[in-house]
Amino acid sequence: MAMKIVSMTATLVVLASNVLQITYAATYTVGDTIGWVIPTGYTELYHNWTDNKNFLVGDILVFKFTTGEHDVAKVTEAAYNACRRANTIPNRSTGPARITLNSIGDHHFICTFADHCAEGQKLSVEVRNGPRTAPVPGTSHNTTGTPPPPPNSASSLVATISLVFMSIGIQIAGGGRHFA
Ligand SMILES: *[C@@H]1O[C@H](CO)[C@@H](O)[C@H](O)[C@H]1NC(C)=O
Ligand SMILES: *[C@@H]1O[C@H](CO)[C@@H](O)[C@H](O)[C@H]1NC(C)=O
Ligand SMILES: *[C@@H]1O[C@H](CO)[C@@H](O)[C@H](O)[C@H]1NC(C)=O
Ligand SMILES: [Cu+2]
């Protein structure tokens, strides 16, 4: 009997940890509806866009731009500060471009066209350790682990509860034979 309880507990722990392992990689559209352009009005557009946002390892930046009019180059902090674009090979020349933030630290991006960077088409984000365990409101996500619940969460709750009871039933039904 004690073994049966251990076994049931193990099943519940496995089920619970599947739920806890969900991660949410946030997908941010740089500049939101403005996209990746030469800012008009004020040069701090992309600096201000990062305000109140958390960037974690695994998150994705989407740079929306017209191919042939802009690009995205990941550069050093020095190149970012000086808008140095000589010998800079753009990482992405086709819009829209998705770049996954795959390491901790500051990540710097510029557009290498003409004086676009000097006019404010530059972005610096500080990336902290992930993974993200809750979705960010107002952004889309790629989830890993248990699939995201369908729109009707009542039916997914019922499904989860029946799964738990099914597993307990299997453990009880099968328990006797293990110790025969
Ligand atoms: C951008 O941020 C700076 C510093 O926080 C602030 O002074 C400025 O007003 C902001 N600009 C806009 C247009 O929100
Ligand atoms: C961008 O390109 C440089 C080389 O030009 C490379 O070292 C770097 O890993 C690339 N980064 C991304 C995010 O693609
Ligand atoms: C995230 O989802 C998009 C489609 O919504 C897909 O194109 C992309 O490959 C996914 N990325 C990862 C890391 O799963
Ligand atoms: Cu540009």
C-alpha cells in the first residue's frame, strides 16, 4: 500500500511538473506599429520603446521594414554608439526579420543604410536570464512544454482533471501486480 501511494505521488509530481515547465518566449515587434524605420520626430524612439519591457533569453525581436530600404546589423556597443557601419555586414537584409535573443547581456542593432542609424534607427536591449514562465500581456508567444490551453479553458480543465484521475486509476489497477 505504501508503494502504491509513492507511485501515485510520483505520477502527480510528473503531471504537475509538466504544467510548471511551460515557458513563453515573447515575440516583440520593434517599434510596435511604427516598425523599423528612421524615426521621425525624435531620435530616442527605439530607446523609449524598450522602457518598461523585460527581454529574456529566448525572446524574439521582429524588425518590420521594407526590403531594400533598411536592414538589421547586430553590432558591438562601440559601433552602436558611433553608428559605425563601415565593414558591417547586415545580419538581415529581408524584412520582416526575426532575431532570437539567445544570450544574456546587451544586444545592439543598427540599420546600415546611409545615415539611418545617426537619425535614430538603432536599438539596444538588455537581455536577462530566462526562461519566461508567464506570458507578457500584449505580445505573442511561442510556448514550450504543455501545449497552451485552447480558448475554451473550462474544457481544458476538465481534460486535465480526467487525465489525473485516469492516471490514479491506472496506478491502483496495476499496483497489485507489481508486488505479487
Ligand atoms: C523618451 O524618453 C526620454 C527619457 O526618459 C524622455 O525625456 C522623453 O520625453 C521621451 N520621449 C517621448 C516622445 O516619449
Ligand atoms: C550577426 O552577424 C555577425 C557577423 O557578421 C555574427 O557574428 C553574429 O553572430 C550575427 N548575429 C545574429 C543574431 O545573427
Ligand atoms: C515561433 O512561432 C512562429 C510562428 O508563429 C514560427 O515561425 C517560429 O519558428 C517559432 N519559433 C520557435 C522558436 O518555435
Ligand atoms: Cu534604415
